[in-house]
Amino acid sequence: MTTDKTRGRGRPRRFDSEEAVATAQYLFHARGYDGVSVADLTAALGINPPSFYAAFGSKAGLYARVLTRYNDSNAVPLASLLRGNRPVSECLTAVLEEAARYYAANPEAAGCLVLEGVRSADQDAREAALAYNLAAEGVIRDYLAVRCPDQTMVLTDFVSTTMSGLSAKARTGHGLDQLLATARLAGLAVAQACSS
């Protein structure tokens, strides 16, 4: 019996954990945390389960790294949009419009990874996503507390709820034009609330 196990010369390719996190981010974003198994991840990453657990500890551990990566590079840039030199309603409308653009940018992985993660059946994943969600709400709330103190909580809730709705609608197939129309309509409501 002969076997043909051709193998490239030299050392095997080194495992790149950052590349693995990027691949996992795509899978989690496209299918949701609950829709991705460890077997899916090991197949996509080209590693075996023991190597997976050695590298990330658990599926939830990998997801936490994915959330950090997403927050650092793919999340709506709240700090740059919430500026003191523009009216509050313009800034919040810009946040909603940018969310619409981000959520519709990739139809295969639509919506917000964090907002979709908050709905996970897995408690660790849900709590990890919720921490990022609450941090983003905190940025919006802190911005409003200085500029619109009487409306801080209601506007924070409104913007957060609208962003959740935009994410959900992107997941169900709403395109950019529909999402932007909703974001702009919500912006009109924000402008009305800020003027009263």
C-alpha cells in the first residue's frame, strides 16, 4: 500500500491569531454567536480543537477578542461623530446615518455584531456584547448630559433603540436607502426633542 502525502518543504505555516480573530469575526457577524459552532471555527481556521482551546480558551474567549477587534475597527465611531462644535441633533443624526451605513455595508454580515450578540442564548456571549453596548450608550449619554441635560435619558434611549432597529432591519434585508431613510426620520424626531 502506498500513500501520497506530499508536504511542502520547510516549517508548517505559523498560526496567526489576529487572522483567526478576523475570520471568526466574519463568521459570528454573518451567523450570530449561537449559529457558529467550535467545529465551524476550527474548520474555518484550519486548526484542531486542542489548538483552538489552547489559543482562545473557549468559543466565548474568542468571541470576546472578536468584540474587541470589532469595537476598535468596525463599530460606529461615536467619539468622532459626537462633536461639541455642531448642534446635538446634527451629531445624533450623523450617528444614526453612520450606523445605517455600517449595518448595510456587508449584506452577508449585516447589522451590528454587538447588538446582535446581546440576543445570544449563551450567557457569557450575551454579557460580553452587553458590556460593549452599554459602553456605547454611555458615550452617547455623557455627550448629551453636557449639551442637553433635560433630555439626556430619553434621547440616549431613543438613539440606542433606533440603532437596534436599524441593525435588526439590516439583518432582515433592508438596504442602505431604507436604513438611511429611517435614520433621517429619527433625526427629525431628535431635532424636535432638542428644540423643545
